[in-house]
Amino acid sequence: MVSVRAGKFRNAFFNPTADISYFEKENINKNIIFIKNKTGTTTIREDYNKNTSHQRAIMTRKFPWFQNTEEIERRKFNIRPVPNSSWFLITPRIDKREWEYDVANPFSEDSELNWRSSVINENGFEISGGLPKFMNFGETGHFSYVDQRISDSIGNNSAILTKKEDGSLIIRSVFENKVILRTRGSSQLSEVEGSVNFNKLVNKLIEEKYPFLLDPSFLPEIELYFEFVSPENRIVVVYEKEDLVFIHAKIRENHRLLSWDELEYLAKNYNLNLVETIDLNCDNALELRDKINSMEKDGSWPFEGIVVRSPEGFMSKIKGEKYLAQHQFKAGFNYGKMVDICETHNISDFSSLKKYLEEDLGFDWEAVYGLDEMFSQYQERKQKFSMVVKNARNFVSNNNFLERKDFALAVKNIPCNSIYFALLDGREEKIKDVKEKMFNKIVKEGE
């Protein structure tokens, strides 16, 4: 079994310039935040709304390429209006594979890594910022500068290793005295994702277990990041119960990610479910990955992977080969793959497809959501294919007395007439070949 620890390395800060805790450094918070009063309860920031300089500071970061459509296109970002507001949502395009950033300062203001998910106002200033993008170890295809720093931090025991949760990221921000709860790809919680009401599910959990997150006076100067995990929100890893796992936080004023000590402090004082740390003794990242692969094979690795957090400010994900293979298949799942599965396993109804994807391939409800329409399209096209074959068989049966020249003239303008000739000739191998090509054209390609 994997052992879990309480945080072995105490001085691993995410920002190399932040050599002192935020709660000690910022005079505005000193003796106010996290200070217990006489009754033993924790006092929340009482002066936040009164401090106008701090209010101005929370919108200091501006999307660097705002209104520069050519640059946004080159960098492969989407900028979409938020309905019923003057805001915009910034997300990377689905085909974005390369990220531009300074390797020595990966989270600087003009780093693309900061803009994986942000809500900005009409002037381009950020009002809700997502967790910066961080890569899988070796994702760039070579042993990069970041990979080297990550591997070194593991070897010299300066890294924090935390469990990589397999859920949906929830971002909690406060703007103009209102709480913003949203997912990475949206400006809010989706009304419906998969087979359940996602908005209702998350809000119900917060109301029952973490009601203070709905209070705009609770830590408005810090953005909080959680992973929502649930048996109904299964991606690859199976969870027994639903919860919000606290994975990170960021100061809005200077966009610094909090240190592990600070995250532990928040979790302890507000009873947040802090992501687990993992104790695996390895000399470098490659050895760590090999150990995960080995544990996956013998069934003793219950997690998606590990997040390595180094002192220089770098983060990297290390996942096992088994998880990556499953996730890769799901990420690349499309209409063609669905058709292949249905044909291979003789699946003729959506409930059977859904059962196979969930039970045999481990698909979660988010992955299955929307496939009913895709399956309906498949059924319509397959019905068309069957009708073409049936009509061809009937025609050949009723007209096999015709001379070949007359037969060819009769079927000349009929779509997919190659099947008519194959049936007329009666060679099974030829019929099978023609039917396969016709199936691909009609059912897979939709011609």
C-alpha cells in the first residue's frame, strides 16, 4: 500500500521570490486573518471591503493579447463572451499543444501558462483566474529544463509529492462581493453534465459541508482551487464518496501560488480536505514513474498519478502508463470509434453501449454525456445502409434475367450501385468487400 504523510518538506514555496509566508509578509492581513478571538473562533478578514487599495490590486493582471485577434489566433486561445454580462472567458483551443513561457519564471504575467482558464472584464482585466497550466513529466518530448528541475527536487528531498486527483476542477473566486464558482472550461458551474445536474450536485455538497465558501467575505483576496470527486463523476479512478479536495490557492493581488505550509494552514483552520501527500522514496522522476508503473501492474496504486511541487516554482504531473492509456483512449474517443465498438460487440441500443463504456472501459458520466445523439446518428445511418442493401437485393432478385448491358443501364443512376453488380455476380468475397466500403461511406462518413 502507498503511505500518506502530513507534509515532510516544510519550506517548498511555489514562487522563488516569496521567501516569507504571505500571512506574515502582508501587513494588511496581520493580526486579522486566522487570529483566534476570545471565544476560540477564527476571525475572517473584517477590513477587506474597507481597504480600497487592495480592491484595486485584485484586477492588476490584464490578458496580454486582449483585442489582438492575430496574436490570440497565433497562440491558439479562445475568447468567448460570457452570457448576460460584459465578461469574457479565456481558454486554450483544443488543438493547442505548445505553450510559450519563460522557463526561469514560468508564472510571470505574460506567460501563457497563466491563461489556461480566466474570466476577464470588458477591459481585459482578470476577475477570476484558474490554476496555471502545468505539464506531465516528459510531455514536451525531451528532458526539458522543467523536467530537470522536477527530477532534481525529487532527488534532493526538496519536493512535495501530492496525489493527483481524478475529478473536475472547481475554481472559487470573489468579485464585487459575489462568489464565483466555476469549472475550468466555463464561467460558472454547468447546469447539467452527464446524467446528473452538476451545478446542483456541487452546490449541495458545499452547502452541507463547506457553507463558508458561499460567503463573499470569506478569503476574497485568495482564489481557491478544488477537485470535485464523486462516484458519479468517475473518469478513471473510482471514488467511494463525493467531496471537494483542496488542491491549491493563489493570492489575487500578486498572483502568487501559496506554499505548502500556507495550504496546510488554511486546511487546518477551515476544515478543508487538503490533497494527500505521498511518500515514495526515489532518486529522480524517472525512477518515480517506474515505481508507479510497477505498482499499477500489481494493483497497489489507487491514484491517477502524482503532482511534484518543486521549490523553484515548478509543478509536474507524473502518471502511470495504465492510466495514460485509458485516458488517451477516452480523450480520442469519437464517432468512428463508437461505431467500431458497436459493430464489434453487436450493440444495438444506447443503454447497452452506455453499460459497456462505463463497466468495461471505465467511462465516467461526463464522457458518456452527449453520446446518445451520436448513437442515434449511427442508428439512422445504419438503417440507411441496411435499406440500400435490401433494395439492391430485391432489384437483383427481380431483374437477374437482364443482359449485363441492360442491367448496367438500369442501375446507372442509383447511388451505391457497386453493390448491385456484386450481388449480381454472386461472389461472396466481392460482396463482403463492397459492403464494407459502402458501410464506411454511409455509416462512418455519412455520405
